Amino acid sequence: MDTEGLSVICAGLGYVNEDDSGNRIGYAKTDYCLDNLKDFLRFLRRDDPQSRPVFKQVCKWNTVSKDLIPIIEYCQDDRSLVLNAVKVLVFLTMPIEASSNDISQQIEFSWGLKSSITHSNTIAVVMSLLESPLENLEHKALTEDDWKLVQLVLTLFRNILAIQDISFQQKAGESAGQFLSLRDRFLELLFHENVMDLILVITQNVGGSSQYFRQDNLLLLEIFHCICMGQEPELLAKTHLNHSKDGSKAFFKGNPTFTSHDKLLKPHQVQRDPLKKIV
């Protein structure tokens, strides 16, 4: 692996802006940020699936928290930039190969990625990217590009949901409870950001007039499997009903639901036209 080349790419993305108290208030992207993200993707596509040196190095550098998440949160006016950052996240969160090396370390890094994403506004921003595809779906005008974007987002959700294994070292360190708590918190976040509504809408359209979603049966099954793994179905149903009372309205209007980071993101949000109800 070309560690120096990867380092130049990551360093060339940009840097976080902070206030005097050290709080994150923005992200200054470089002129070559988009090109560097595309080069980043090339590195990940060539990453050895057995040893995953690129994945490990990027996790050691904490690039997701330092660069990718801030790009998604603060650069929403640059759609291409955000989309490429999401693609990088999809590669970094891909399920671990059972035959690969250093599985325990990979599991540890994966939980770190899940934690960073859970404690950010990443999911809310990613959901807002789907406003146009969902509108086209409503009007039976879904394009192949729309479908590919929905598939990309669903793959990201599947990947993060699938991060559930706990290594022997983590169990020995008595931190298993923290990981289970994080798992449940991510599920709660999906309900809060109306991701569950999205999944149900897509599932309902698998056998519809659009032929695209018929190819995503397995992906949707994997998502449902990961959602239900280790959970009480009755509690999941109750949670969905509770969130649906208010959450569905926000989902069908296409409004990303920002919570604890409202003040940080307001100057950077892109105002979008409301999305009509599609179900």
C-alpha cells in the first residue's frame, strides 16, 4: 500500500474550523477536495480484502470523524462532494470477510465508525439526498440514477446495521454492554430520522411498476435481518408506531431532522422544497 500517497489524499481533503472553545463550527474544503475523494475511492477499491491495509490506516488516522463526516455535515451545498463522501463511507463500512486477517481489529475499527456516524448528523443529511428520487417514485418517474442513489443509501444503512459482532477482546474488557447500547442507539436514530419509513416505502415498491427495486430483494432482507437481530419484534413495532405519529410527516416532507447539532448546521443547510406524501 502507498501509505504516503494515501496520507497526501486524506490531508488534501480540508480541515475542520473550530471556535475559541474548540467546538466544531465548519469545514474548510480544499480546491481539490472532490478529486481527492475520488482518489480515496480508488484506494479503497484496490484494498486487499484479506488484510485491508487501507481501511485500517484510515481508521487509525480517524479520517471519518475528522474529514468525511464534517464534509457531509457542512458541505451540503456541494452535492457531488457529499455523494462521494457517502460512497467512501459505504466502502469503509462494508461487512468484514470471514476469511480475512485481524478480524478482531477490524471489528473494533468498525464499531468506531458506527459510533462516529451515530453521534453525528450524517444519517439526517444522507436522508435528505433522497428527496428527488422519492418524488420521482411518487410520480412513477424513477430513473436509473435515482435507483442507484437509493441503493447506495440502503447499502450504507445495511453496512452500519450489520456492525453487531463483538470480539473476544471487547467481551473480556467488559465493554460489551456499551456496544449493545450503541447498537440500540443507532436503531433509535433510524426511527427518529424516518429511515424505517423509507425502508417500508421501498419494500412496498419492490413488486410495483418500477422494475429497479426488484433487484434489491436480498439487500432489503439483509436490512430487516440486521434490524431484528437480538431485538424483541414487539418492541420494534411499538417504537415504529410511536415515531410514526410525528416522524412520518417529516419524512414525507423530505425534511432532515437535526437534533443536538441544530446550531452548528443551520448556516450550512440547503433549503429544499417540501416533498409530498407518497404513501
